[in-house]
Amino acid sequence: MRNKSGANRFGFALLLKFFEVEARFPENTEGIPAPAVAYVAQQVKVPVE
């Protein structure tokens, strides 16, 4: 993840976390709960928007 930045880092981290918990990738962005999005955004230090 070091070579990724900004939105790329956020999206990649979000997909990895979702896969870790659900053992699958989300079919669309609505499948990812808002609290999870906020948590991952905070972890990778990017705005939630």
C-alpha cells in the first residue's frame, strides 16, 4: 500500500477490509456499510468523501 496514494489507497484498503470480513468482494459500493467506510478512511488518513 505504500506505493498507492489518496483515493487509490482508500479504495484498495476498503476492498481488502471488505474481503477480509466477508470473504468476497462487494458487488457495488452500496454493499459497504458507511461506518466501515469512515473507519478505513480514518486509517489511511483520507477524507471520507
